[in-house]
Amino acid sequence: MDIPFLFQTMKTLLAAVPMTLALFSLSVLFGGLLALLVVWMRVGGNPVLSRFARGYIFVFRGSPLLIQMFLVFYGLGQFGFIRHSFVWPALREPFVCAVLSLALCTAGYTAEIFRFGLRAVPPREIEAARAIGMSGFLLVRRIIAPIAFRHALPAYSTEIVMMVKSTALASLVTVWEVTGVAQRLISQTYRTMEVFLCAAIIYLVLNFLILQAMALLEHRLSPHRRAAAPLVPGSLPVSR
Amino acid sequence: MASATRLSVRNIHKSFGTHEVLRGISLDAHDGDVISLLGASGSGKSTFLRCINLLEVADRGEIVVDGERIEMVTKNGRNVPASRKQVDRIRAELGMVFQSFNLWSHMTILDNVIEGPLHVLKRPRAECIAEAEALLEKVGIAEKRHAYPAHLSGGQQQRAAIARALAMKPKVMLFDEPTSALDPELVGEVLRVMRSLAEEGMTMLVVTHEMSFARNVSNRVIFMRSGEIDSDGTPEELFGKGGSPAFRQFIGTFGS
Ligand SMILES: Nc1ncnc2c1ncn2[C@@H]1O[C@H](COP(=O)(O)OP(=O)(O)OP(=O)(O)O)[C@@H](O)[C@H]1O
Ligand SMILES: [Mg+2]
């Protein structure tokens, strides 16, 4: 085993980790915000918006992310009105295109995850909040969102781990994140196994850390689901 | 009766589809009144209570809470509240206790109790906590304040739910079968709390199947049948000679 080569490879790949993390965190952030908008349209009660949201979710979940990314990267420039608009300097950047397509795609999945979280909110608990005079945004902020988010968290963790892996596709639109740098190294050294092994270890460590953080968050948010005391007889199996 | 009218309901009608569940119910509750609402399953008791705080919207009729009339308008042929703000304000003045407690499962008992005063009434946190702790003391579950609803017995959960409603300093308390989901041995602790509330002069409207409560604690009993008020009077009148044949038959099923 060529330890110095592995060490050198690791060093080169680690230098690309900030780019992978930037792709990941920006797309999760914007994708999450967009998902909130999509889920609001989906369940808000307006049939036109709801249909649009359904279409959005179908398109971005139903087609390969790689193709979405190519369409954003190579496709947007085909439209004159985009090429001549003020956003074009940004959209010409591979990094911006990668974040944009990653965010658009994860928003589709995340919107569905949030929607299932919303469906798990017990109507009785919403009713109790209405009965003390809560409505609108206050009701969402204090009662609905916290309960829905707790229900959505396990599925959301999975989606976030998927996003770490999806950043690898950005290499195909020339963003130099970990996988892209690994491929460049391979083309220079022809040592496929060692380089990809190093890259895989980096992704595993990243995801391990992210999963630990999510598990911690889940633990923090769910003291009510852990048995503090044995369930006392006398309580009907009410919503919890 | 000279005391103030806390709640006045006039001629409430409510249908679900073609099924007319409430057919013109009227009722006045004065300060300190404890009114027991009795009736067979499906007679419309819950629907009536829910119409009062607008969890259901009545098709017709008038509701006045402590002198303030709830404004209604007709929209697309349906009767709807004119102002969401007013609905929220009125709901904050009416405490509701549900059969299945409906505590917020992700919050501790203390957080459940301070939620309304803190976020709806927007009062200072320290004040809310002090009052909540006093209320939990009063309903006898002070030591459970940092526990979660799932970790409490049904009787404790219902007492917490009562404390949560009281924290809003309501003008009228509405109870929808507060003890029906409880094991028999836990009913007493909840009824005791309700009784002490009644003795302190709280105005209460209580849907119940507890005949002892109706007889001994309330000062007025209303018997509902098929969406109408069948009998209405003091417990002495109704449980004495005054009840209708339907009422006699109804209480007969409770073996009293
Ligand atoms: N949301 C609803 N949609 C349709 N029908 C309803 C709805 N809520 C209540 N009903 C019907 O209205 C009638 C009265 O119901 P309600 O719950 O008010 O009765 P209740 O007197 O409280 O009975 P119980 O003692 O069983 O609680 C019932 O026939 C019920 O099926
Ligand atoms: Mg009922």
C-alpha cells in the first residue's frame, strides 16, 4: 500500500471538502425554504396553486437530478430573455447552476416530507390551540410546525444525507468538489481504486457527522416520546 | 337574578348536510351559573358547545359573550364570522375542556399552561409562569409541571387541561364530557377540581354523564333531545317531579 500517495490524495481531496459543504449547505438551505413555499401552495387550499405544487413535485422527483442539472447549466442560456437579464452573470457560473438545480430538486422531495409531517399533526391538538384563540401564523408557528417538523425529521435526515451524495453530480458541470477533484486526480495518476476509496471515506465521514447531528436533534426534540414513567392506567390511547 | 349575563345564546341552528343537529337552542348563563347539559349520544351536546366557541359555525342564531355579540355575515350563502380577530378574542375568553384532553404532546405540562397567556395574550413570561404554577398547584399536579402529557395519567392530563384553560382567565368555562375518557377511579379527582371551580363562582357549561355532578354541583340542568332543549330547570325540579317522561327515561338508564 502506497501510504504517501494515499496521504497526498487525501490532502488534495480534503481541500475540496469546503466546496462540497458549500454546495450541500446552500442547496439544503434554499431547497428547504422553497419546500416551505411549495408545501404551502400544496396544502393552502387554492386549487390552482395546489395543482402547480403537485406538478412541481412530480417533475423534480420524477426526473433524474443529473438531467435537471444539465438542463439548468446548458439549457437556460438558450433563452434570450435569460441571457440578457441581470441574473445571467450568476447563472453562467457552474457553482450557481449546481446549487440551483440541487435546491430545486431537494425542494420537491422535502415538500412531500413536510406534507407528511403536517398530516401527522393531530387535529385535536390544533383544535385545542384554536380554542384558546390561536389562528393563522401564530398557530402554525407555535403548534403545527413544531409537531409536523418532529414527525418529518427522520425522513428529512435521509433526504439530507442524499443531498450530500448528490453534490457529487456537480462535478459534471465542472464544479471542483470532492468527486470532481477525485476524477481529475485519476486522470492524472490512473489510480482509480485508491483515489475513489479516499473520496468514499470522506463522504462516509461527512454523512456520519450529519447523521449524528440529526440524531442528536431528534433526541432533543422528542423527550415526550421516551418513557419517563410507565404509562399509568386511566389514560385512553389519545393522540400523542 | 341580578348578576351579569356571561353568555347568551339565541336560537342556534346547525345542520351537517341534511341532518339537522341543533334545532333552535337558546340559553343564558349568568355569573356563577353551573349548567349541566345532559342528553343521549347524538343529541347534539358537543355540537352545541362547539358552536359557542365557533369550532363549528352555527347556520343561524346569535351568540353574545359577556355583552359582546359575535358578528356574522353571509358569504356564498353560508353564515360565517365577520372577523377572525373577534373570533380569536372570544375564544380566548371561553375556556374549553375536551373529552380527550388534547394537550400539546410535545410540550411539558407547564409549557402547555403558559402557552396561551404568553403567546396569545402576550403577557410577561415570569408572570405567566408564576400563575401557571399556582394553577397547577390548585389542580394538584404541581410536581408534574416538567413532565410531558404522555407521562401522566388521564386524570392528571385532564386536570392539566383545566389549568391550561383557566390560565386564560376565561369568563365562561365549557366542558365537553371531561370525565368520559377516564377510568372510573380517576373520575373523582377531576370532578373535585370542577366542583371547587364552581364553588369559586366560575360560570360553567358542562356536558356530562355524571349524574352526581348534575344533581349536586350544578344549579341548573338542561336536558337535550334531538337537537332541542327538552327540559330545563334546577336539579331539584328535574330530578324531583318536574322532568319530562323522556328525561325520566334517560336518567333511568343511569340507574338513579
Ligand atoms: N363534523 C360533523 N359532520 C357530520 N356530522 C356530525 C359532525 N359532528 C357531529 N355530527 C353528528 O351530529 C350529531 C350530534 O353530534 P354530537 O357530537 O353533538 O352529539 P353528542 O350529544 O355530543 O353525543 P355524544 O354523547 O356521543 O358525545 C350526531 O349524529 C353526529 O353524528
Ligand atoms: Mg359529545
